[in-house]
Amino acid sequence: MDRDAAFSEYAAARWRVLVRAGVLLGCDPAAAEDLAQLTLLRCYVKWPHVERAADRHAYVARIQLNLLRTARRRRWSGERPTELPDLPTADPATRLDDADALARALASLPAAQRQAVVLRFYLQLSERQIAEVARVAPGTVKSRLSRALTALAAHPGLAALREGPP
Amino acid sequence: MTEDRMTELLERTASRIPASDPPLGALLRDGRRGLRRRRVGVVAASVVVVVVVAGVGTALISGGHRDNAPSVEPGPPPPPPPAGTRWAGIGRTVVAVPRGWSMWPGLYCSSNDGHDHVTIVEAGVTVGCYPNEGSLPPTEVVALEERDGTFQVQVDASPGSHSTHAVALQRRVEASRTTLSTGWLAVPLAASAEGVGASTADAEASALRAAGLRVSRVQEPAWDPGPQVRTVPAVGTPVKEGSTVIVYERVTPPASASMAGRLLWVGGPSAVDPAPHAGTVHVVGDGLDEYVAVHRGGRWSFQGPAGTYAVTASSPGYLSAAGVPDSCRADHRVRMRWTRPANVDVYCQLR
């Protein structure tokens, strides 16, 4: 398969995941799409590296996080969205359910913990992979995740979840 | 809160975040441009060296550019459509239709005159193909006829409304009729075997390839809303010949899922890099207890019902000559889903 075909297949399959990961990491939806687009562009140019990567998703996650960091450094004095946008639901009565509550609780976490949670529980990277992506020690990832889970469990909006699944 | 619960909630949260379709055309165009810039940079650097050494650099530069030049240069892209509209059509003929109008490959009709018609109807008024039972008779129609079929824009009047709006709209659509430049075409729609109903993903992919387009196929779970088969860019949208079109197909999730990864020895006094080793991976959970052989390269994979599993392993030479059973482990329980293979590395921690 040539570069364009292989890349197109990958981009089509991962686009939504990348956009949604961007929003979960604190971008507004438009910025998350820009970030996903930049990430995939970088992937296209470095496609042989992406194809050879032992774990492609982790490699691409690293590109996405690096671009996010660069973008945030550039607009250090600008606005930093920390809350997820209102999530559209068909039924207004279900707006304040667990997932909405989690979205708000996630926004209250420090950036590093939030990043660890998104990489671990949304992108499904292992702690070791997160350590490589975030360039920190595996123990740091473990403690970030542990603190994040404790904070999320204690979040008032997620009180019901402390009891476990309904 | 358990890790499984967190994963489930985060996925539910994410699934509500709106995401548009991937801008594949723009990505490929910008990506190629980026790649060309890199190559030109490399070529330019080589030329400097060659000029210094042999004085023949110019010939090398022009040669490098010719490699990427297409045999027939496509004409200019279509002009921007009027505000609030987009181009849609068949073959090389397009008209400007309101952006909000739906255009699904599933809406495929066979009329009495033997021609196939794609029908676009004003959103929220009628969905169906004239003369479907129950739909309103079309007030005005703009038909683009090409060798391979007819693309029909059907403007229906809302129940009880006056048809002036429909007539004005029909005139605007008709006036916007535009022929695409050489090297451009509208994304084609595959003929449905039954004449009515959705074409299959295979048929759509074949039609796209026959039209000189590249195809990328993606499967979506059947519970996602939308037509059975859709394309990005949508059917009827002008694209450059040779572009890539994604064909999305809704499929019923398979009963089985998979996970794959490596068996690695890590850590130790000198904290060496993770090293792949042979051994046996042990997968337990949801009523399943299976062993998977891991060969020297450390790679392994497992297929089974979707669910949550504990993954451990034993590796000969680790802790004993035979390897203590299940002394190596993944750093979390693994949730195996049908949507994508789970990536699981199993670690034998050296002290």
C-alpha cells in the first residue's frame, strides 16, 4: 500500500479519536480539530517513522502532545480553555448524567493529571507508554493517575460513582 | 472508582464530543506540499554540494522536480460556490445546492425511464425519491444528465406553503450549473443492485476506483446513526482525479475482539532498555482461561470474546530456569473491545 492510501486509512480511522482526545485534553472543539489536523500532517510527512513505530498510537499521541505543548507555549498570555464544551445530548433531561459530570470533573484536574487520565483511559496507553509519551518516569505516571482517580472520585459531581457502577 | 468504570465513562463523554469528518483531501494536499518542501530542501542541499564538486547541480534540481510531476496537469478547481451552498453533481457537471441538504448514497432511485436518479430533497420536508408513496410531488426539479446517470435536485414545497420559494430555489440551482475543469469530477455513486436502496460498500468502492479515485475503507459500528454506506467527501462533491475518498460502512460488531503486545524484561540494577523475551502469556477473565505462546521476538496476540481480562506471563530464565508461572504481568487489567485491538505489554520486572 502506498503512502497516501496507508495514511488515508489511518487518518480516517483515527480522526475522531484525535479530535476527542484534544477536547478531553482541554482544547475547544475547533482548536482540537486544528490540533488533530496538525498531528496528522506531521504523521504524513514522517509516515515511514509512524509505520515503523513499535506502537503507532503511542507515537502519534506523543506528536499530538508535543504540538499541544508548543501551541500553549506560543499563546502563554492568551486564553486557556480548561472546561469541556457543553456536550450535546438528544434529551436535555440526561444532560447531567455521569459522563457530563466526568467532563466537568476532568476539567478541574491539573494539566498533567488530566493528560495521564486521557492517555490511560481514553487512548488506552499503558503506564509505561504514557511515561515515554510524557517523558516522565513510570512512577510519576502511576502517582499522577492515582491522584487523579482519587480527585475524581472525591469530586462532588461524581459522588454517585464512588459506589461503583449502577 | 474502578479503572473499567473510568474507561467506560470517558468513552461515553468522548462519544458526545462532536467531530466532523476527516479533512482527508486537505491533509493529503498539505502533507504532499510539506513533503515536497522537505525534498526540495534535501535536493537543494545536494545541489550545493554537487555544484562545488562538479558544477552540474542545475540539471539535478530540474530532474528531481520532474519525478513528481503528474502526466496531465489538472485544471483549476471549481470557483467558490455562492454563500451557504456547496457544489454537487455528477461526472463533470455540478450545481450549487444549499449546504444543509442531505445527500446520502442510500437515496438511490430508479425511475420509469430507465435512468437512475439521486434525489436531494430540502431538509425536513420529504425524504425519499419521487414518486415514492407518501412523499410530496416535487414542485421543481433540476436534472443533470450524464452518460452514467442523472443527478436530480428535487425541490419540494412544504405542506401548505406556497411554491414561490421552490420556484426561486430551482432557478438559482439551475443558474449555478457549472462544468468542472479537466482532471476534476464529482464523487460517483454506485448503482444499487435492486435499483432502490443503499449500494454496498464494495460496489461504492468499485465505482470510485473505476472513476480513477483512490479508496480508503473504514468500518463504523452499526449503532452509530447514519446511512449504511457513506463517503467522505460526500457523493456528488467535486474532487481532483486520483484523490482519496473514504467509504464508511456500518457493520455489526463481531463476536470476538483481540489484544496484542510484547513480553518484555524490564528494569534491573543497570536499568537496561526493555528486552523482548519468549514465554507463555496467560489470559484469564469472563469465564475464559487461555495460554498463548510467545516466541523469541517477544510478540504475541490473542483473540477471544470482548471483555475484561487479567494478563500475566511466565518467561524461561526469569526467576528460575523454567520461569515461575505468572510472575510477569501487564500493568493493568485489559479491556478487550471489538473496535480496535488492545495493546498490552507484559513486563517481567528485574530487581
